[in-house]
Amino acid sequence: MGLNDSSPGAMRNGRGLSDQWAESVVVRPRTTERHITVHKRLVLGFALSILTLIIVTAVAVVLSVRFEECSGRDRNGASGESGSRGTGGSAKLNGSRGERTGERGDDEAVQPWRNLRLPGSLRPRHYDLGLAVYMDNFTFSGEVSIELECINATRFIVLHADRLEVRPGGGAMRVHRHFPFPANQMYVVVLHRELKPMRVYRLNVSFDAAIEDELLGFFRSSYTLHREKRYLAVTQFSPIHARKAFPCFDEPIYKATFSLTLRHDPQYTSLSNMPVESSSLSDEDGWVTNRFARTPRMSTYYLAWAVCNFTYRETQTDSGVTIRLYARPDAISSGAGDYALHITKRLLGFYQDYFKVQYSLPKLDLLAVPKHPYAAMENWGLSVFVEQKILLDAEVSSASYQMELTMVVVHEICHQWFGDLVTPVWWEDVWLKEGFAHFFEYVGTDFLFPKWNMEKQRFLTDVLHEVMLLDGLRSSHPISQEVEQATDIDRVFDWIAYKKGAALIRMLANVMGQTLFQKGLNDYLLSHMYSNAARDDLWSKLSQAMRSEGRDIDIGQMMDRWTLQMGYPVVTISKNQSEQLPTHYITVSQEHFLYGQEGRSNNSLQWQVPLTVAVGNASSVCSESLIWINNKTETHRISRMDDNTWLLGNINQTGYFRVNYDLQNWKLLIQQLHNNPEIISVGNRAGLIDDAFNLARAGYLPQGVPLQLIGYLPEEQSFLPWHSASRALYQLDKLLDRTDEYSLFSDYVLKQVASRYHQMGWPTNGPGSEGNVLQASYQTEELQRELIMLACSFGNKQCHRQAVAYISDWISSNKNRIPPNIRDIVYCTGVSLMDEDVWEFIWMKFHSTNAISEKKILLEALTCSDNTFLLNRLLNLSLTSDLVPEQDVIDVIIHVGRNPQGRNLGWKYFREKWDILNARYGEALFMNSKLIGGVTEFLNTEKELNELKEFIQSSGVGAGPALARALEIVEGNVRWHHLHRRQFYQWLRKPPSLTLG
């Protein structure tokens, strides 16, 4: 599915047994209370009593809910759940909030609906859910029968319901009163007598609701086929939106089985997690009723269904699992889904072999929808994708588009194990599923395409380096953070959970070794399948795997430092200058890395750091050694070291930390890169570049060090170091692009790029072959693309001429001969350099193309114009018309803001339209955070900083942590200008040399 502050030292109660009942969370309040009617059970007796009860019934406006006591059997004798694992125990709170009790006198027990979490007295075992879906007016009606097991005696039935109109029904048990509690999106039933522990009961509820247009809960979408508008409806329940579709226990710990029945017009097809078990046509209205097979035990947010008139293609694995890809009929007939279908079949086999655990369901459907709030959602057996993340047009899709699509599919298939099969106990440990899925994006893609070398190379620039930018801020947060309110749930779905989670898992896998890592994961999955797990459950299984080979490392003790504390260390390695110790000793120190210097002096955070170190000289590198750093400063003996050898830390960037050196060692490393760069591995060359630029930005290094270091790039023949350097240079570009001396910087970059750019040239035209990532020349193509992007972005005249020639040829011939892999660069460059007619041409092509990937880059190219009138027109059209897809509006605003000519425009537009944008995207994970970060990250003047402060003061409510992070980033940009810009430009004015003053 892709940023906040918390106390770094706090222990969290997600650390516990997997069968522990979790705590509760507040959700967004709803203001609409629904009037309800209670039909009390009539008691035979006096006639006056009967008359009184009838009068009370007629005037009361309350819900009718029916309970049937199923039996007095114990849990083993009750009707069971397939594959169930008990999760007994009662709910507990964090120590700071006290422990829940069953005592009547306790305020929480008397009014459990006022807690932020469900009380835990009852546990759902099975849901029988029936829905009638009316696509003509976008409504649905339903009935749900929930089989409940009583854990602790209680008179209160508390469950979740949101935006549901509930209809009256009968009752077999005496109900005292019923009412909604909108503040917590709960519905409450108070009984006359207690439900008894170890007994099973049944709750029946009927309800109606709308099929929403807001991309959450059960929502609708549309597309056009043969000029006819068609509709579909699909669910998005993660994290807390199942309650919008049916009354339920909407927390991950309350796993149950589900039997779903869907009734709808026969022109539609219906899908769910499981295959259709039986289907029938009504004689009365001709409607179809599909009953789906019973699911395994799973959390409510993984239940899914869809009603659509899509078609599909299918394949089958060797083990008999049917895989289908459903999409618009024209997309299926064009073969746009074939690639995803093909790799899904291979991936199911890969994960079964890797985890040694079979895929649990008989089928897996992939559903491509036109609109979705996220890239994809991993519903068990029915994974839903937005079209541009799963449909591939081989003729026009670029290599990078195909790579991104591949990784989204790899991610969602991994979730069928990490997430669906084993689910985190509570949202504080969402990284237990998202971190693993993000890590396996690279491992799984390596399985599909080994020559891409994703885990050892691309992971560094796209995951490690990216998340360290965020995690080096004071506004960062621990990867495991307390979750109490709905806003807290939203904020845990951030790049800290996804990317830092992946980086920590990768570090741990490298410490353990591949065999033991797989052994531990297998044990973890087998022990907690169909149930829930907390982080200590994972640490326990990984520690057991280590002990089985005689390696006594307490994984939990080590990893608590990395998961319960925010940030990461900068490890500084210095050759020992002391006369008391021989020269083959090094001093290693660690401190919390922060971009802002405030707070560094009194920071006491420490980590257990698995530091790998190697010693090298002009011709060779010795084998690496592992040193565990536990203290602020330590001294270690290193062999084969003298005055002419250099030290290199964090070999292949497997650790989640930055490495700094004394200036003399930096000088030796830079000399090595200039003289013979390939002595140092590709991963470490990229890592040195990223560390040097970020250490300089944060004030740990002189500004000249990273600039001297990349002076070797004309000799660099590998993609990854260039990619690492370009990311750092684009960051600087946005800091400097409005300064008077900007040409000093752009000329320096072009000087580094020129020789390699001219040597690599441009891709040759061929019939659709340039974008095919399956070619062996993938790394070469990516380097060529990177160099063209740098050359055109920083003003290389030959690059500009080539881009303009391509656009002119397209316009005159109406044949697009631009190689797919560089179309985004050519489109953007052409729009920025050419006249308004080119903008109109691109706008026309954006509307006429049916290729999803082409639409995306054409839209982004429109934001590259230097014409503020056109940029303003695009902004207004995006937000106020249907011409731009809803999920792309945010990207338009961000890209206008990244354009130096549009930065003020984008920033102003964002502030003026904030209320509209927040209302539209505020409840969708990532959306607001992405928008706020994208629009503000390159603001860097005192004026813009003050505008941001004023905006936060007037409109900051509802943006969560994103505005605090934005403020810190902009403050850092302004501070860099004050502290470092003069030194930076001074270095650029002098002739490059290897002096580090």
C-alpha cells in the first residue's frame, strides 16, 4: 500500500506474545448520529405492562439488534473455524494508562465505548455477510451474522460501524439499550444480563449504506469503453475502513473467518478473496447471487470484494493455484496485463521456496482499477492495483516504468505471507509487514531478473539513501511508535515504516547470513500463521535460528536500539594518533546523525552497530572484518594498516548508518577514486558519494570534500555511483537554482558529465526494443538515461538540440520515434525550451493516448513549461475539472513546485487551495504527506520560511506530522544558505585539487 515524533526511549506493549490482545485506537469522529429503534422482548404478564411496553416501543428511536445464544458449549465444542489458532487472553493497556479490568466499579468497564480500542471481552469467530449491491444508484444493503466467543463476562457489546444506516430486527435476548458512539466510530449494545465466558453467541445486524466516491471503504470508480461510461465498485479497508462497509470488530487482532454472499445485476461480475462456491439466478428479478467459499482466519481489513464488468486472463501454478488478472476489456484484449500475470506465477513459486510455506488459498486474483488511493492493496486472494502500477504497454513503457511495476507486484505478493498470513498485532508494528514487503521488492526482483542486481545496488540509492534523508531530521520518529488515534494510524504508514523497515531487515539478514535468516523466517511464519505477531515474536525466532548454529546473539536486545529509538548514528573512524598505541589501532565513535546542529550536544542515543571495516591501498583491499560498536567511543586493532593505507567502513552499505573519517583518510579515499576507482566496490563508491554530500550538508565535513570526491566521475563507468551523485546534485540544484552564482554550479556539473555523456550518446531507434528491461544491457541503458537527464537538466546545448529535434520530428510526422526510456526527459526538455504550441500538442496527446505509462509522463511534461500562464492553467484544470485523473492532481502541483519558474506559483496555489485539497485527500494515507513534502521541500528563502510558519499557524490542523517535517526541512535549507553557501561557491571558484582545506 506509501512521516512522526515520539519519545525515543519508550517501551511499547507491542512487545509481547503473539496471542496477546491489543490496545485500542481512536478514529475520526463522525457527527451524524443515527436514530434507532429497540424492539424489546415482550414479557408475558400483566396487561398494563404489555400496553406500556408497546407505547415505549412506538416512541423510542433506537436500533434493533438480535442476539441468539448459540450454545453453552465451550470453545472446543463450538462450531469451529478452518485453520484457526486461538489468541486467548484479555486486553491490556500500556503501563502508563493502567490495565483493563472486568470490575463493574471501574469507569472503563462501565463505559468501554469511551476507550480508544475495543474492550476485548468478546472475540469474533466467524462472519456470515450478505450484500445486495445496487450499481444504478450506488447503494448497498446487507445483513451480517457474527459468531462471538465471550472471553470475559460482560453486558456490553462494542464493535465498529461508520456511515451505516442500520435497520430494525427481532431479538431473542433482552437488550437494555443500543446506541452509536460516533467519536470512536463504535456501536454499543447494552444487555440486561451478562454474557458468560467460554460461551458462543450470535449477533445479527441489517444495514444500508452508500457506495462512496472517496476511494475508502466500499467505493465506486469508472472508465470509458467505446465512448460509454462504465462503473465498478471495489473495497479498500486498510487500515480502518471495513467498518464503513459492515459492522465488525475492525482491529487486526480480531481475526475471524468470513463467508460472503454478493447479490447484484447479472451484467456484472463479482469477486472476493475466495472462489465462488455457488451461484444462482433469481426467478423474480434475474439477479445473480454468488456465494464465496469460507476464508481462512484473517483480519477485517484484508476482506475484499468487487463488482465490475471486467474481463480477465489466467494462468496456473504447478501446485494448482489459479491466477487471474482482471481489468478493462480493452486492456485485457491488448495484452496489457500479461506481463504482471507472468511474473506473479513465478513469484508465487519463489516465495513458497524461500519461506518454505505454501500459499494458503486456491486462487489469487489481481484487479486493475482506474482509481485507487494507493499503488496497490494486498487483500488476500484479491489484490487490487491502480492501473498504472500493473498494466504494461510493451511498445511505449520505459525501463523505469517496467521496473516500478515489477516491484509493486513483487511487494504485494510478499504480503500474502507477511501481512495476510501473519499479521502484526497492532499498527505500531506495521513495519513488520511493510518493511518485509519493501525489502523483498529487491530480493524478489533479483529472482526475476538477476542482471538488474537490485538488492546489492539499486536498494542503496532508492531505499537506504532516501530514508536516511528523512530519518536524519529531529521530526523523525522510532519505527515502532505508539498508536492511539486515527491520525496515529495514518502516520505509521510512512517511509520510515517501509524503507527504514526494509533497511533494518537487510542489515539483520547480512549479520545473520542467508541460511539462518531464512530458517528464522520459516519458523516465524509457521508459528504464527493465521494469527498475529509482535516484533519480539520475530526477534525470538531469529535468535533461536542463530543459537542453532552456536551463535549466541540476542537479536531483540540489538534490534530494540534500532526500532525503539528514532534516527541512526554517524560512525566516525579515525586512525589512532595517540603515541601510547601502535598505528594499527583505530578509534571508532558513534553519535546521533542530525542535519540540524541543535540537540547534538546533549543527545545520548546509542546503538549496537555491526560495523564492517576493510583496509586498502592503491592496488588491493584486504578482506573485511566485523566490529560490534556498543559504546560512544571504542578503540579496535586493525591489521595491515600503515600511513599509506585507507580505511573503508560499512562494506557494501549493508548497515543502516553513515560513516565519517578523519580528513587524511578522506583524502586517501578520494585519491583512490581518481586513480583507480574499481578497487572500491560499486556499492561503496555510491555510498561514499551519498555520505560525503550529506555529512557536508549537515556540517560534519567541509563543503569541498564531496565536490572533490565526484571529480572522479568522468572515469566512472557504472550506473549506481552516477545515480547516487545525481540525486545529491539535484538536491543542491534546487537549493541554488535561484542564486546569482548558479552558473558556477551548473558549469561544474556539466564538466563532470560531458565526457561520459558524449561517449554514451543517445539510444538508437528501434521498434519498441529500447524500453525492454529484459535486455542484458539494462545497467548500460540506465547509465545512458542518467547522463542524458543530467546533461539536459543542467543546460548542455547538444542535449537540448537533440531533444528539440525529437519533438519537432514528432509534431511534423505525427510519429513518435522517441525511445521510450528517455521520453520523459525529451518531453520535459522540449516543453521548457519550445513555444506554447508544443505545450498544446503535449496536452492533446495526453488526452488521446490510451497507454497508462505514456499518460503519466505527458502530464508531468506539461509542468516543465517556463510559461507561468500555462502552469496556472494546468493547476486550475487539474483541480476543477475531470481532465486530470484524481490521483494525479497531487503530482501536478508537486511538479509545478519543482520547476524553478513555478515554485512560487505552486506554493501559492497549494496554500490557497489547502482546504479543498485536505478535504479531498486528507484521509488517504500518504497523500497529504506527499503533497506537503513535495510542495515545500525546495523552499529556501527567509520569506518562504515565514510564509510556511504563517500557513502552519493558520491552517495546520489535520496535516499531522507532515507540516512539522516540512518546517524543519525548510529551516535546514535556509540555514545551509547562511552557513555553507559562501564556502561552497568559494570552492567552485578555485581550481580543483586534492587539498582539503
